[in-house]
Amino acid sequence: MKSLLFFFFIVLSVLSHYPFLSDKWEEIELFQEETEQLEKTVREKNFRLPVEGPLIFRK
């Protein structure tokens, strides 16, 4: 199990040095930040997201 984790760590560290992936990582980080901000806004405003279909026995 440790050798498998070590292998993935090596692969990720090697791939992180390629320039074409650095742009993708920045996009992923920006997307994660936007998602976290949206989740925070939804929690603060206590939005009710629309649910498709009939609501049965809602308390």
C-alpha cells in the first residue's frame, strides 16, 4: 500500500513540472475557490434549491 502511494506521489511530482499542466492546475484551483465561495453563499443565505418532482411528507 505504501509503495502504491509512493508511486502516485512520484507520478504527480513529475507531472507537476510540465508547463501544460500548470495552467490546468491554476484553473482547477480557481474553480475550487469559486465552488467554495458559492457553497458559503448558499449556507449564509440558506437558499432552498429547487427539487424536481413532488415533495411528499415534508416537515
